[in-house]
Amino acid sequence: MILTFLLVLTACSWPWFLLYGSRSSGVRGAVVEMQSTMTSGTPAATHLGRTQGKFPAVTSSRPAAFQTPAVRPVPAVKEYAENRTIEESLRKADEAEWTASEEEARRKLNRTVKAYRNALHAYGRKRSPADWAAVQNSLGVALEAEGERSEGEASRKLLEQAQEAFSQALKVYTRKQAPEYWAGVQNNLGIALEAEGTRSEGEKSCKLLDRAVEAYRNALRVRTRERLARDWAATKNNLAGARELQGERSEGEKGRKLLEQAEEAFGETLQVYTREQLPEYWAMMQNNLAVAWEAEGERSAGEESRKLLEQAVRACRKALQVYKSEQITWYWAKVQNDLGRALEAEGERSKGEESRKLLEQAVTACHKALQVFTHQQFPQDWARAQNNLGRALEAAGVHSEGEESRKLLGQAVDACRMALQVFTRQLFPQDWAEAENNLGLALEAAGRRSAGEESRKLLEQAVESYRGALQVYSHEQFPYQGARMQANLSRALGKLSGLNEAK
């Protein structure tokens, strides 16, 4: 999803930021904003072309978006007493995003979820409605974070549970009685719906994204720029991310308009997220803009396409002026991966020496991302970077000749197959389809540069990969991607038919 901002109404007396990750074809990153918003004693209460992956939510000691009143702390639960408070357990779980493997982060988030579930037994909705609702919201945040890091059916169930927790909180936080808290939970509900939408297929995916857009719009009915500027910008960013995802799943003029709406909304957030006052958020928005420009650039042609892709590359480079490799490694790697994708798309549309240089830079950027995204620590990010690397190597191979071309295409095949070690059809259907399509491109290009039986085998493998991708990206469900992959399949079948006739 692009960077998504999540408001956590935790029972703590100080605001803080949390950062966590996510996935999905064409999905961006997500910043999660954690802060307390519950006042003791009151009923109110206070994240296509290439697979790219979404920003994980980011937590650090940056200044909060707005100050909040002190709150009554949630009591410690027995089985998590070593952390003293549930608030501390959640904070420690979130800090694991940057200090531990995804497996360890999931384990700590699971313990946090259990802690919040136990807290719900301490607070009854009738006895202490504000506290009960605050814990429901915090439970939803933890479930969403755990769902983002899980796979397949487990991920879906966790995200649905997160949605249910937010819905429970909204039974107390009504717009009439607690408008700002209501808006915060609507924002969080949108994030959970969007996360499930990116992991679903077909009509279900579209409906979930529609519901996410509705939730973000609800939040913006209260979060206006005049009254709550930073909250407005956070939700505006989330709405833009959902629009961008809808644009990627639509065709023709409809898709184009949705992408333009996303770009406009991302641009508006920069009125609040300035480089001088909030440099890291400014950099996040630059990267989100780059993703949207790259998506539209891939759909465009001629000078318009080139202009959009150049803008995407420039925006990534701006983000890297803030995200230094030695300071914020995950963000730095995420932007490097997105930069590689934009450079590859621009290189494919260029000629001669300019094309060669751009594709070489794309490969370099993907390799830089893989310095941070290891298979052991960040398997999904590693797979996305491998997939992008495979696409860049394939394009470089197509623009080369002789032995150099064959070498690059062989490396492209290897990179795509490594991505498929993580992206399975069952667990990550859309990422799997993208990786299969990219594998098909590399195999087809290698087949065209081979002869005889070797050429036939490579083309047959390419056809198999394209057909696999079309099982997910059908023209009915994903018209733009489906048309692109169907064209790839038709081209490979035509070449294979020619070989059979010659035989």
C-alpha cells in the first residue's frame, strides 16, 4: 500500500510513532502513527509493472502529529508482567520491526495481541466503555500489523479480526459523541481493509478497496486541514494509496483518472509534510509520488510516459537525500527498490547508450536493496527486490547482444525463480502472478536468442509461466494487467508455432 498512516489509540500518556511493513503488487508503504487519545473518565476517546511492496509502518522517536491528554494506563496482564504494561509490550513489539527478523516481530506481535485480548476481560463495555474501546482499537492495530507479516489464510483471518476490533471500537466512538476518535478508528479500519484487499483476488479485492476508500473519506469528514492538519495529511496519504491501487486494477481512462487522483492527493500532503519541518515524512511522500508516477508512466506512451518516469526517478532520488543507508536502512532499501523499478521502466523506453545506462543503474539499485532485504530477515521484501532485479536484468539482456545478453537473461531467470521461492500462488497470488510473468519474459527472451530444441524448451516454459500468471490476472478481474499478460502469451505462442512449423 504506499505509506499508510495508522493511528493507534493506545492507553499510554505519551505520543510515539510505530513503523511496520506490508506487501503486495504495486502496493506501497505505510507509516503508522501511534499515539494516545483517550481521556480518563470520558466516553469519548481519542498503510504494476513490477512488484514493489509497501512501506512498513515506521516508529521512532520523531515528534508526534499532535499532542494528546494524559490517560489512565492499561494494567499489566499476568502472562506479560515482565513488560509491566501492555503499552510497553506493544512498543517493544514494534521496535522489533527494525531490530529483529520478521519471525521475531510476528512472535512479539502475537504476544501483544494476547495481552490486549486479556485486557478486554478486565474492561467491560458497560463498566468502562472508553477504556474498552481504546483497547479494541489497539487490538486492531496489533492484529493488522501481525496480519501484514503473515501469509495466506492466517493473514486473511488476522486482518478480518482487526476489522472486527475496529468495528467494535466504533460502537463507542461515534461521530456525534467522539468525532476525532471516530475519525481515527475509521482511518485504521481503512488500513486493515486495504491490506486485505491487496491480498485478495477479483471482485473481493475490488470491494475491500472500495470499503477502504469509504473509511478514509469518513475520517476526512472530521480530519480537515484547517482543524487537524497532520491527521488530515496522514489520512489523505492513505486515501491516495488506496486510489493508486484501484487505478492499477482498472483499465483505460478510469485507471488513468484514479492514478491522477492519487498523485494529486499525495502532492497535497506536501503542504503539511514539508522538508524543513518533517523531512522523513516529506521523503515518504516523495517515494509515494514516485510509485504513482511510475504506475501511470507504464500505462502511457511517448513523451508523456518518459516525463512521468523521469519524475518518478527524481522523486526517489529526493527521498534518498533524507534516507541515508547508514541511518534508516529499511527505508533506504525500499526507496532503492522503487528507484530500480522506475529506472528499468525508463530504460525500456529509451534507446542506445541512454537505455544501457538506465538499466545498469536499475540493476545497481536493486542490488543495493538486497544488501538490506535478506531472505532470512525480510523474506517478502527480499522476494520483491529479486523480482524487480529479474525484470531489470531481463530488460538489460534484451538491450544487449551475444554472450552478454545470454548471461544477463540467465541471471534474470534465476532472480525470478528466487522470488517464486517466497511468492507462492496460495500465499501471495498477485505477487506470484507478477513473478511468473517476469519469469516468462526472461525465458521468452532467452528462447528467442537460442536455437533448435533449447529454444523450444525455453519458449514452452515461458508459455507455462504466462498461463500461470493469467490464472490470477484475468482480463475480467484485472483488465490492464490481464491484457498485458495475454499479449505476452500470444507473442510467445506465435514464436513457438513458428518453430514447430519449421521443424
